[in-house]
Amino acid sequence: MRARISRHLGPVLSAAPGLEPDRLLAESATDTDTAIDAASDTTVALARRLARPAALAGPSDRVGPVPPEFSGRDYTIFLLRIAAEVEHTLMVQYLFAAYSLGGPDVPDSLREQVRAWQETILGVAKEEMGHLITVQNLLTVLGAARQFDRDDYPSDSPLYPFGFRLEPLSLNSLAAYICAESPADWNDAEAAQIKARAQADTGDVVNRVGALFDQLITLFEDPAILPDNVFQPDTRVFQAGWDEWGRGYREDQRGTEATSVLPGLPAPELVILPADSRAAALVALRAIAEQGEGLQAPEDENDSHFVRFLTIYRALDQIGPDAAKVVRPVATNPVAGDETGGAPGDPDTPTPISHPEAVLWAHLFNVRYRKLLVSLSHAFELAGDLTNLNALSPRGWLIHRTFGEMYNLRAIAGLLVRLPLRVDDVDGPRAGPPFQMPYSLGLPSNERNRWRVHRDLLDAAAALYADLRAVLAEGSEARDYLTAVAQLDQIERVQVEQLITPAAGSPTP
């Protein structure tokens, strides 16, 4: 836990756990045994929560004064950086859950429905990426450094809605996602049952992410905390806009696989909003809250993440014994490398991937994940031409590569969830996408050196391609993908080399 951050969280978090155990038990327990189990889980979790210092406890919707050591602007930046980290962690956890769905054991009668769930969750993850990008815009308009970092897993931090771990989709993980995305006034009998399940699984009360955005909205609304002169409208050219980032992601333009099977669940619609003023910043914050974390109870607004996860939860709960067949036996918290870990299903430890082919794909997955983050971060360093969005400038090319890497991640994840975790247990748990953070996301101050980072990643990928070719069978699906992505990398390399090479007569840094 990062004490340098958590020590300032007093106004965001309070000692009140936000859970009424007696009411929860009365509404969720259906018989004596259930009541006893729920009481035990609740008591342990509440005791753990209340034993923490007040600054590390559960969520509070109240806004306190700006803490010591901060100005209003600095405190707002502090919370925005936390919001960016939360959006990032949710995005990768949702991607992992979606990738785990499917497999040969899915009954024929459920295949289309399971595919729809997968597309729906992938759509939510794409929208979380939109939220992450919009939060970068808010940091930019305040003149702050952008935040793409997050903790590696497994980790338990008061910054996150629940302990950060990568795990296959289940009723338990869905319960945690629902609670994290829930509105403040979600308190019916079903809510009590789902909150009890999430708490029993995570070992703690799940923080409502919307509370953080409520805090931010209140801060942005107050000129005494954020005077007008802290907003820098001239940063607009460096910010992301929907015209650049959101094309093709309007409802009914992409992701219709989900809506054709589960009517009422919308296609992904990215919320990517620039901010050049207080009013624009508030529009962006409210849009994020309404789409994902729920400022209002969204039962009648079926585009919220809360409702989408709740709909899948209800459907999965109705399947009964077949629920275990719709998810691949993917290891929890998979990692590439020689780290020591626990059992493949242990949510509190990493699980090393040791199968020779799988570990190479896992390393390649990490390289492509880093490429996505580097491309995203680099795009914010370049000014956009707001008068000619059709021209593919270096910034536009980086945006194109960011989305291209999302498809690479999906393709490699699709291979990993079918490969064994270990060479000595080929019929056992499957490997999974590791999503391990790079050693650094810092970019050089010099533009040519930034492009050299991209070249380094292409070099790392090329070396892994050579290793993979040595173990892949001719004509295999995996080898065909490898050939295709290597060809695309060659095209990218030509573009990168042109951006690194100085013009004639100019100095070389």
C-alpha cells in the first residue's frame, strides 16, 4: 500500500463502512445456514475495515475540506490521478473477464448468449478506456502531468473499489463489478444479496467508484477551490476529442453482436470529451459518472455499466450447473517470468506461466500492452490539427496504433486462454493474458527519442517472433497471426524510422 498517497485520503474515505449488516442479513439470508455464513463473512469484513485507521477505511460521499499540504488545484489533480488509476484497473480486469468467456465446454444452447456477454463486457472495457482518456484531458486542462500508471496485481489498496486481481468471470467477480459501478441509492433486496456476495469474495466492502466522481464534481463546481484562472484553454490542442478517438464507436456502428442476442444492451459508445473550461470539465465528469459509475439510479437507463453487468449477473445466475461451463479454466493473476506464486486459482498470489509456448505469448502480450500505453501517452504530447482531422499526422497515427493494439491484445489473449499454464499439466489450468505493467511509462522530453521508444518495442517484439516461430507448427492459426502482425510491424517500423531520422542539415540529438 502506498502510504504517501493513502495518508491524504481522509476526506475521500471515512471509517463508516457504508453497510448495514443487520438489514443486509435480513434481506439476503433465505435460511438459517445462509444467515450464519453471511453473518460470519460480514463480521470478519467489518472488523477488518473498522480496525484500519480512518484514512484507510470505506467510502464516503461527503466532501471535506482540502487536506493539509494541498492547494485546491493540487488536491483536485491528486483525485484525478486516482480516478485515472481506477479507470485503468477496471479496464484491464474487465478485459480479462471477457477473454475468459467461451471455450469448447459451452453448451450449444448458450453459445450465442455467452458471445453476447463477451462482446458486452469488451464494450464496457472500451468505454473505460474512453473514461481514462477523458480524465487525461481534465489533468491537461489543469496543467498537470498525465497518469497512465497503476498497481500490478494482486494488490489491495484503498484507492481501488476492491482488491485488484485478474480472474475468470464468475458470479462473485460480477458482484464486485456491479457494486463498484452501482449508484448511491441502490439498496433493494437484490442489492443486499449482491453486496454480501461481493464482500464475502473480496473480504471487504466494495467501494462505489461514483463516490470519487461525486467528490470531483463538487470540487470543480467550487470557484473557491478551483478559480477560473487554473483552467488552461490553450491546452485543448493537446487533448483527445471524440472526432479523433471515437469514430466508429457510436451506438449501432460497432459491437452489434451483443445487441442482436440480448436486446436492450447497447453497443459501446466512447465518452471522450475535451475540457477547456470549468463548464466543459463538469460535462465530462458527469458523462463518465452517468455512463459507468451512476450518478443516478440507472434502472431505466440501460446504457450504464451497472445495468449491463447486472443483466449478465441475473442471466448467469439462472443457468445453474451449466454456469461453470461458459468460462474457460483460466489461471488467476497469470504472470510471465520466474516469479514464485501460489495455486492457479488463488486470487491473492501471482500464477507463473511456465509452458514454453504460452510464456512466449505472455511476454509478447506484455510488449503489445506497453505499446498501447506508450502510444496513448505519446499522443497527448503532440498538438492536434483541429481544422483537418482527416489528415493522418503522427498524432493521428498514434491514435490508430492505440486501437490497433487493443485488437492485438484480444488476439493474443485468445491464444493464451487455450494454452496450458504448465508443461507438466497440459490438461490443467489455462494460461491467460498477464497485463503486467512495464518498468516505466515515462517518455523522453525529446520527440525523436520518444519515437525511439516505439522502435525499442518493435525490436523486442521481433525477437519474440523469432522465438515463437521456433515452436509454432507450420500452417497453424497462431503462426498465421504471427506472420500478419509481423508484417504490420514492418510497416510501422518504416514510419517510425522516418520520424527518428532528422531532416537534412538539422542537428541530431
